[in-house]
Amino acid sequence: MIEPTSYLRFILIFTTLFFWLLNCSSENRYLPEKLLDYKRINLLRGKEAKDVVDHMHLKEVTPEINRIGIYQNVSGPLTIYISEYTRENTAKSEMRKMASKISDGNNPFVGGETVLINGKQVLRYFGMGQTHFIFTDRENMLWLSVNTVRGKAIIEHYLNFIK
């Protein structure tokens, strides 16, 4: 007969391992080690990622679960910001709110438009020497920033990657 404490310990270890593996899978799904010729050089998650995004906005704007992948190649950086919401509809709603705030013009972004890339509706902006793509996937809102020259190739590859 299994002692109750051993059984509870087993359940706790199994549950922890399950959620750890689930989190790793989600991270690799959206923030791979390499993306074309870009290599991931940093990965921020949790409070650290949340604090970075909130600091950029000068106020708290993100949900609790956030990840940031920072990539580099010879042509410059590529950054992917991910905010995870509890529901897909919430992610879409937050993306619409963000688009509305960006369109007020009180920011460094220009040329806002919705484009269809690989069958997905993507918001595209230009600013700070980069092209910025904002879109949702499941319960996640993603913001991908990359050198404008590489923008089209990267976003097409990335959207195929996360399918």
C-alpha cells in the first residue's frame, strides 16, 4: 500500500513536471533558438518580461504571462514580444485597443495598416528603423520587430513556423 504522503509527493512532482514541459513547449513554439539566420541571444519571461514591456509604455499594460525573445544576425536585431491572455477573444480585443492607441499618433509609429500575410490578419507599422508586425495566435498577442529590409521574409517565415 502506498503511503498518502508518498502519493501526494508523486502527484506534486508529476504536476510540476507536466506544467514545466508544457511551458517549454509553448516557449519553443513561439520563440525558437533560430529563426532563419537570426539566433536567439536572450529570452526574458515572467516578471522580467512584463517589467520590460510595462516600462516601454510607462505604465502597466501587460497581462501576467509575458515572454520576449531577442534575436540577432549581421543585419541587426529581431525582437518578439508575447503577451498571453486567458482567452483568444481577450488577445484580439487587446490588439484592437493597442491599434487604436497607436493610431492616435502620439508615438513613433507610422503607416499603420492591416495586411494579410499567409492567411492571417496582421497589423503593420514602421518606426525606429524597423517594421513592426502585431497579430494574435490563439490566446497570445505577438509583436515582432525587425529590420525593414528583412521584414516581409521574416514575418512570412515566422507565421509558417507557428502554424
